[in-house]
Amino acid sequence: MLFPTFAFLLFFLVVVAGVAALDHHFTAKKALLVAASYFFYAFWSWKLAFLLLGSVLLNWGIGRLIGLAERAVGRVLARCGPRVKPAVENIVARGL
């Protein structure tokens, strides 16, 4: 689907109308936009839709790993915080 075609104009108008109709339903609006994105890429080549899906899953997995790591570091700092805080304050006060 190329941008300067009637097919794209129709697709665009349907998506805009759908997003406008779902004005206060944020989750449904996101789902519509994701579905429209996959349809747009699959319309050109089904391989692109799988490329997009792979990219989304990879980024989601990396984001989950980052979130798990941040929570693990946060738990360690929460346990060690009362003992570490005076040492850090001392280091900062001395300008090291």
C-alpha cells in the first residue's frame, strides 16, 4: 500500500475514524492502532508483518529483563540502604 493511493486514503480514514470513536477507551485505541500497523505492513508484504512482530517481541523481552533487573537492584538497595546511606553521605561530604 503506497501513500499516494486511494487504498491508503481509505485505510487512513477508517483508522482515524476508529481512533476517534474510541476516544475514552485507551486500551482499545492502542489495540486498534497495533492491528492497523500489522495490516499496513502485511498489505505490502506478509514478511514485513512478521519482521514487525519479531521486533516487537524482542523489544518487549528486553524491556521485561530490564524491569526485572531494576527491581532486583531496588530490592538489594532497600535491604542495604540503611547501612550504605551513611557511607555514601560520608564519601559525598569528603568530595571523593
